[in-house]
Amino acid sequence: MASPLQPIDDYARTLAPETRAAVIKSAAFTSGQRIEVLRRDYEDPDALRKLARKIKQHTIDRLDHYLEQAESRLKAAGAQVHFATDGPSACRQVLKILQEHGVTRLVKSKSMATEEIHLNPFLEKHGIESIETDLGEFIVQIDDDHPSHIVRPIIHKNRRQVAESLERHGLGAYDDDPKTITRRARVHLREKYMQSGAGITGGNFVSAESGRMVLVTNEGNARFSMAPNKVHIAVIGIEKLVPRDRDLAVFLSLLARSATAQQITVYTQFINGPRSANQPSGPEHMHVVFLDNGRSQVLGGECREILRCIRCGACQNVCPVYRQASGHAYRAVYGGPIGAVLSPLIGDSISFSNYGDLPRASSLCGACREVCPVDIPIPDLLLKLRHGAKKAKLPSPGSPPMGPFADLATSPKLWRTSMTASRAMNYLPLQFAPVKPLRDWLDQRTLPKWRGGEFRRWLKQRPSPVEDQKKHA
């Protein structure tokens, strides 16, 4: 992962060619397949996207109401509901629940919310073994690595690197056959399921109408994490609510197609609460921890639309900056366009000072908005955050100072003079630019031949509209 305040372009230059190739290939393939699947299955995919936007915006505009309703329904179904204001609070609540039930070993399904609050290292410090069961998250964990994609945690690794990881940790001799890799992980993890005392998951959606929690996976690991255990803990961001059960059809259709170009995720689970008396297996205790961690503050700000996000990763797949740099370049749990907005806003109180430069890591091409299944105006939000970073006078690593350019561009006389004088740049060695940030910037770019001033010359020589009409009269 990039070091603190390391510019994304600096990190991208250090990226191994095979890592960049793995990210580009996977991201580009999924983006292409997503378009094909949506066009095949829906006459007007954009209409569905706009419907999803309306539902989610309606929900976050009335979040207090739907949270109360969801809490009431969950409790009626036998679940215990907790609210965590921030990451440390959520970690403490999870630890307390585990200690109350005497749990010292647990299994985890893939969850970005638990990544966000750094739950695993916290539990390990308190003597609790926490095993990731999603194959990608498992590889990340044994390598002491970090996820680099919302949906594909190891998009930055190829199968040879995964095989090396398994060999390094004693899970068999090197073999990069995907079936062999999967089988070895399965054998190792199934033993862990049976040894655990609790299962921790995230939650993709919660219906306020019924209290049903929805979990989607492609490996079935969430189901395995719950089946043999007496305790199920779900850590869910407060924005994951939808008003009604029928709304789930809209989001499940869009989530699968946007994330992995599937019609529906392989395992889609509707969890109504802890195990009932007539069920043969399943958790006897269910705890839902609703996580705020800055979301309430975002709700009252100018970037509130970001709370519509359903964590599909489509914006990451299509982003040219993400493809070249990988998720690790963003230094935070969330990478790509969604991370460039979320990371400065949520988390601890110094998130903006730590990640205020990330909104600059965008070409503002608009592709992220075009693919967003809930139509989040990500480019607009990035511009708002850039303005906020400027007002806060945050450093902008990797960018040349723009103050002199602003002075130049707002003075017509200076601008005309510079257009003529700047022809000298065609003959000057650019690596000797007077300002170091400008030299660093030019080291990475080849500028075209300078042609400034030609438009004004053409405009002067061009006949006026009146003269042109007389000529053709």
C-alpha cells in the first residue's frame, strides 16, 4: 500500500508490470461484460438505474425514520441491535459480544465495513483469532496485505502469486491450477468453520419493512460462517437500508450485473433473525451493529449522494486512474473513484487531512457516473472535495502550483504576451523548468509542439461577418 501522502502517480510508477496487467485485465473484462449483460437483460438499463437512485435517495433523506423501523423489525425477529458512532466503538461492541459468549475463535465473511474499522487487528490484540473465509480476503490475510478492490480483494494478484502464497504458508506445494488453489483453501477453511464459536458478516441490504438482512456471496462462505456457530454478528453501515422488501429486487439485479456481470449472485441469503425452534441449525444469537463512522456527518453535507453507494465496484473497474495505479495507491480501504470521495469523508476525525488529496486522482472523464447503478454524480463530488481541500489549504502532492497560472489566465495582456513568448518552450530543455514540482510533472509527460497565439492571428486576419456577407451578396 502507498505510504502516507504518497502521490498516486508516484505509487503507480513503482507498480510491478504483472500487477498492473492483472488489474487492467480483470477490470476491463468486467466492465465490458457488465455492458453486455445489462443490454441483453433490460430494454432500458438507465431507467432501472434512475429508479434505484430515487429509492436510495429517498431512503437516505429519511434515514432516521427507516433506522428506527429496521431496529424495531429486527428486535421483533429476535435479533439484538447495537449502534456504533465510530470504528473504535464498533470494535469494542463486537469484542464485548464475543466475550459475553466466551468466543476466542471466529470466522468472517467478506465485509468492507469490518475492513473500514480494522476489526481483525483489533480482535487479535485482544486474543481472539479471526479467520477470513472469502478466498480473496483469506489470501490478503495470510500475506498481511490489504484488499485493493471492493468486490475482488486480490485483483492485484495473478494465480501464480496466489499459488506462491499458499505454498509459503504451508498449504501445499506450488501449483497455480485454479481448481487446486480452490480445493486447498476449501480444505483448510472448512476445518476453521467447525472450530469457530462465532461468525461475523457484513450486510448488503437491510429491509426496513421486514428487518430482513440480505447477504450476497459467490462462494457460500457467509452461509458456512453462520451454519455451525451459535453467534452471528453483522456489522452494517447505516446507509445500507432500503424501505421495502420489493425494493430488494431492483438492487439485487443491479448489484450482481454491475459488480461481476452476473444476472444474480450465486448465494443470495435473506436472514430473518436467529435460528427458530423448528430449524435444525444456525445461530442462536444474532447481533446487528449499525455503523455510523462519519456517515451522519456526510448526510448533512454537500456530498450526501455518496451514501447511495451499494459497493459494486463498477466505478473502480472503469476508472483509467484506478486501472493504472491499483487500489493500494489510494492508501485507504476504499480505492478508485468511490474511495476518492468516501475516504476523505468517513472514518476518524482526521480523514480529510489524510486523504484530502485523493479527489485529485481523477481525470473527471465521467465514466464512473455512467456505470454507477445508483447514478451517483461522482465527478461533481470530486470537484466539491477539491474545493474543500483548497479551502483547508491541504497539500497537493504531485501537482505543480497553479497560483501563477491563475494570475496569468486572468490578465488578457499577460496572456497574449505569454502566448507569443512561450514559443521559446519548443527550444528549451523542459527538464530544467524553474519550479521543481513542474519539473517532476514534465518528467512524466511529453508535451506537443507549442502553437500558442495562432488562433488570435487567424481571428485577426479573418473577415468580419459583415464583410463576409457583402462578399457573398
